[in-house]
Amino acid sequence: MTRYRVYDDTKALFHLPEGVIYLDGNSLGALPLGVAERVNRVITTEWGVELIRAWNTAGWYAQPRHVGDRIARLVGAEAGSVMVGDTLSLKVYQALAAALDMNASRKIVLSD
């Protein structure tokens, strides 16, 4: 398969106007085919119909591990060793808040 054929096959996976070569790498990028349908299904069925049950019925709870496993393959790590979650800043805040909750007499957080 030629390099141009690979490019054409990949480009066909996205909504792009004819003749456009889209090289913007610092945004959402081009819309992949099928994403709009998937988002609509999540909104109308998983969220709209299932409501809070969707955390279990749609597998939302498992997504951090599932996405982490996909990233692990990309970076050469073992499945189960990568987890997707909040930003590091938020996780540090959550850890400090939990630590302070464990001992309410402590009122100061010292950072170096």
C-alpha cells in the first residue's frame, strides 16, 4: 500500500471538505465519522433514558481503566498500569483535602 493510499484511507475516516488538507494539531481536530451519532446515543439513551443507572449499564465506571488500557498499548505499558483521571492538580488537592479531613485539628498545608 502506498503512502498516499494510507493517507486517503485515513482521511476517509473524518468529516472533511473535499480538497482540504487539515493539519491543525492543537484543537479538537477533524470530526471522526460516527462520533456525532455516538454522542447523540450517549445523550439520549445512556444519559436521557438510563439516567444514573448508566454509570453501570453503559459502563461509565470502567472507562478510566478501559481508556488507560488503550493508552498503555500506545506507550508500551502493560494493561492495567495506566489510568485516566483528573488533572494532577485536582488529584493533589483531593489527596490533601482527604488528609486534612482525617485530622480536623490540622489547619495548615505546607508546600515546598
